[in-house]
Amino acid sequence: MPASFASVMILGQVFGCQPQVVFKGTGEASGGYRSSTASPVEGSVRQLNSAEIERLRVVWNKPEIVSARRGDNRINLTGRLQLLLEDGKQTRPVDWPQPIAVAIAKNAGAPPSFDKGFPDEVFAVEFCTVNAKDQSFPAEITRKDGSFSALFALSEIHREIDVEREFAVALSLGQVVGQTAKWNSRDAVLKTSIGAARIPGQPKLNKVLKLINSCPDRYGGDYDPKIIIRTVNELRGLGRDGALMALDDYCNLASPIEHSSSRGRVPDEIDTADPSCLEYLVELLFGNLRERIDRQPEVELRRDIPFHREHHEFIMRSGPPRDFSDWVDRARTKGRFSSQKLRPADDPLSASDEYFADLVPRLNAEEPEHLRNGNSRKDRPAIQKHIRRQAIRLIKSDEILRALPSLNEKAANSDTRWQELKLEVAKLKIQWDERLQEYRVGTKQ
């Protein structure tokens, strides 16, 4: 299950909006569509009849890519909603607070069907209000020019690499009932709003940035130590200044602000980045930089193998999104860079057992505080299997799989099968190949 921010208020924080204190709102997703309500709506509201709706026109502005070292990288779709007068020649701006759903197709090319509103699998959708002060929530109306603005995370659409393409855009009308604005992405699309936005492609990444971008998030669902070892060794080879420069480049391109995305990680595509990896990468390069307010590290070294220590059944991010560039700043000011490359042990399965044995008493010591914070007990068997799976992923290579076709992560779930696997792997006398940065069958006799 992908991590996500869980409320309309949180979305306001993600995208830089500052809702008024009096704002109250709800949002939900159902059947591939989303809906939301918010109040109060200030200003004089107008209810349009069907003839007026047919005369609505949208003037789309050129989309803007909003990039910021300390902010989320987004696409800002702006425009003006106008009403064609009855003479069919002149228009005037919509000058009342009008809730709208603004949508952009997730894939470039031929426009998708607009017959069923904006289903989540086809469109990225943002709810906003025409003429609203903050352009998103209907808190205070200060404009009368029909302007609107909708911000989308770049990860919500699929941009090609280094190729500008057109993405279909459109909007639908929400409604105001009393002082409450209501949106639903299932509502009929305003046909006269259908247009196209030309969006530049993703930048080409160099080898180092691809490696950083391949690193799993700090939450560990798809954690593979081999990816982290390769990345850390590449960065250590650059020296302190080179490593910091690469991390800065990653922050500038990917944005260090965590965001919700249903897309899987693709190393070549910076739009799929998850900057939470910066936390453990920086500490593997620059040592312990934790402060009192920080949690225990999610990733720890054991015999030069970076193990992820926690098992999360699912992740639901809450609260304001985190800015992980703080870890790069800590490295710059007080980090002690290590240039010695990681050389993982020749018996990584045993190393995972040693790490778990060392971890259990620490988990026991942390449990009381963990429970006081309202969490459930940590599942020791699940954590043990999680660590075992990491060791299996680490030793996987084409050569190892040819020598041991039965190698499978399911062995982590059974103590008997795990012990059998350890014996099978021991017979291969595997060794870490520093050139290939993976394990190979050994030649020791």
C-alpha cells in the first residue's frame, strides 16, 4: 500500500496553501473517484443554469514548473474561467467563488475519454476555487477576474525523459450549498474546458543520481541492501565535496520534501524519487547525525551490510510532510565523511542472524516508550523475516541464481528452510565482487 497524506488539511500543507483557522473540510476516495467538502465559502455565490454552463469558457495559461530547493517540485496549472455573453461575442470573467476540479491526464498523447469524469487511474485531480485568495480552499475571496490555480506534484504524471509532450487538461464544476463547497471528480467534465498543456520532460540523470534515485524509501517495504551498498560506495568514491554536491543535485531535482505517489521507483526517472532515503544515506556517509528529537535510525550497519531494522505492515503518513534536506545540511556542518568503501561479509545470511540477535534487546528497551506513544507492540517474528529477506535480496545475482535456482525469499518465513538455505549458500563459498558490486560464487577450497 503506498504511503499517502491522509486529509484535505494535510494536502493544504503539502502544496503550500495556508487555510484560514476557520476552515473545515473533509475528503475521501471511493471507486476510483474522489470527493471533498469545505466551508465556509465567503462572497456572493451564483447558481448557473444549463444555458450559462454551456457558455462557460476557460483560458488556460502556459503551465509553470515550480522548483524549489526547500519546496515540492510541482506543475502549476492556471487559467481564467469566463462566461460568454448571450450575444456570443464578448466574455466577462466569472466573478463569484466557483468550486472547480482541475484535471491533467497522467499520460501524454491522445486525449483520454472525458465521458466518466476524472477517474483516478487516468487523471490527476486538484480541487480548487475560482477567485479564492489561496487558490485552493474557499476561505477568503479577494479576486473577481475568474482566475484559478491548481498545483500537481510532478510524480502524479508520467513525463518522458528529455522530451516535451502535451497532456490533456480540463475541469468540472463543483457546487456551493449554503456556505459549503462540494467537489466530486465523478462530475461531468465541462466540454468547453478541454485543452492541452505542454510539459517539459524529465531531466537526464547521471550515474550517481540514478543510483541515489534507485534507493528505497526509509520505510523499508522494498529495501535491498545491495542497492544501498552500490550507492554509498559510489558516493564515498567522490570524496566529501563530491558526495555533498551529488546530494544537493538530487535535492534540487527531486525536491527533498516527501510526497505521496502511487508510482514505483524508476532509477532513470527523477519524478519517482522518494527523498526519505536521504536520512539513511547521509548517515552511512557521514556518521551518526541524530539529534534528541529524532527517532532511532531505520538503517544500521552490521559487518558492512546496511540492514533495515523495522517492519511496517503498511505506511500511512500523517502530519506535515518532512523536508529531508536537513540531513544534507547536518552533513555539511558537522558530518565526518568516510571514504572507505563498504565491503560486505562473505556470509551475509549469518550476519543477518547476528544483527537480529543484537537488535532484540534494544527493541525490548524501546518498547515501553513505543507503547506510550499509542503504537502496537513490535512484531519480532515479522522483523526477523524482514531482515532475512534483505540478506536473500543482497546475495541474489545471475551467477548465484544459476548455482542455486531454488534461492527464494520464502525461505525467510521458515526457520527450517532458513537453516537449509544457510547450508546451501555456505557450500557456494560466496564472495563480494568489488568490481561488480555483487556476490559471486567463491573460488576458495
